[in-house]
Amino acid sequence: MSDLFPYQTYLKLSRFPTPWCPGCGNGQVLKTVCQAFLELNLPKGQTTVVSGIGCSGRSAGFFDLDTVHTAHGRALPVAEGIKLANEKLNVIVLSGDGDLLGIGGNHLLHAARRNTALKVICLNNEIYGMTGGQKAPTTRLGVKTITSPEGNQERPVDAQALVKGHGGFYARSTTYHHGHLKKALLAALQHTGFAFVEVKTQCITNNGRRLGFKDAYEMLMYFKNTFKVNDGAPRLAENDIGVTT
Ligand SMILES: Cc1ncc(C[n+]2csc(CCOP(=O)(O)OP(=O)(O)O)c2C)c(N)n1
Ligand code: SF4
Ligand SMILES: [Mg+2]
């Protein structure tokens, strides 16, 4: 660990480099999560990270903590089991939009309903990144992907409605808004019950380029220009970010 970067105490640097494409947002989220852990001084022996399958799901293996890389969509039931076995543990789930809102969507509904004290961080790149850019349940209407060449005809899943409709904590941020993202993560980590943070993040390789973005920087500028901070609102509009009440 470097003295210059104390958050790295939560990282298994021997595992680096990551397999992620240059410009992918996954590394930004990994770093911000570690910074939030450090700010709260989460004890390493009492903190565990669970993830599913996907590019984002690879995150778990880079923490210097006890971690589990589960089957696709199954991060939440595994995390719930861990929490049931030892309620003192801080159990954090870090996974993709396809994993948490598609194949694992049913688990999300029930974890929120039960108010299990999990902290769920959803890396939402609005695509199945790992498998090559198929339409995800989060892909916006009209967006072209390899499985929706004429534009997506299906409404995206409303994670906010699903989580808040069952009494959970919900916040949304982006990889551009680093300070805001950290604030949202800190609020979630300190929440006593079920908490969900949706992070809009960029997949330049299997989504952004197809949409006409030249590079990841352009995607970050898109986040900057599109999303407006609306902290404290009871409900966020489509292009708001914020910690909701
Ligand atoms: C049961 C099962 N079905 C399908 C797959 C193939 N698969 C691997 S990753 C993935 C999608 C991942 O998308 P997401 O969760 O959004 O993660 P990303 O790669 O975008 O970070 C799929 C469908 C699988 N591994 N297991
Ligand atoms: S394919 Fe997309 S989500 Fe996967 S590592 Fe590359 S940029 Fe990131
Ligand atoms: Mg995805």
C-alpha cells in the first residue's frame, strides 16, 4: 500500500492490473468505494464484498477482504446468507445492472422488501458489457445495441421505484461526479437497513463506441452535461442524481 493512497489498504494490489478496458468506469467505482470504506474506517476483518458475474462483477476479487464471486444474478441471496450467519459483518454487494436488475431482479425485490441490511452498489452501464453489448434491462428506449439494432422497444427497469417502493434507501450518482458518488456511498454505508446506490458508469468498448462516443472521456462529459444533482428529493427524475429522502 502506498502512503500517498491510503485507500489502497482495501485493495489486493498483487492482483492488478484489472482485466478492464482502458477508460472503463469499473476502476473509478472500485477506487471510490475504497475511499468511502477508508473514510468510515470499516474494519477489514468485519467487511465483505459479494459480486455476481459481469465485467463489474470482477470487482470483488480486487478487494483485500473476504470476498465472494457468485454465479450470475446470485450475489444478493449469497449476501443475505452471509448477513444471516453473522449480522455484525458489513456486507457490500457490488455488481452490474444485468446481474442485479435482470437475472437477479427477483432477489433485489425480496432483499429490499425484507430490509436486509445490505449495501448494494449497482454499476449501471445500461448494457451487458462482458458478453459483447447485448441489450440489458436498463437499456434506454430507442438505444441501438447488438440485440436491438432498430432501437430498444422495451421500457427500462426502474430500480428506484423497485427499491423505494419496498422501503429501501436509494441514491444515484455517476462516475463523472466523484465527490457526489462518495457522498452517496457514505450515506448508503451508514444507513441501517437495505441501501441501493445506482452508479451510472461507462462501457466504452461494448456500448459507448456503438452509440457514437469517441472515447470514455466523451462519455464522462455526457454524464457531466446530462445529470443534475438533486439531493434530498423524494424521487429522482430520469436525469437526476442524488441521495433521496
Ligand atoms: C446463468 C448465466 N447466464 C448468462 C451468463 C452470461 N453472462 C455473463 S456476464 C452477463 C451480463 C453481465 O451484464 P452486467 O451485469 O450488466 O455486467 P457488465 O458486464 O455490464 O458489467 C451475462 C449475460 C452467465 N454467465 N450465467
Ligand atoms: S467491455 Fe465495457 S464494461 Fe467490460 S471492461 Fe470493457 S469497457 Fe468495461
Ligand atoms: Mg452492465
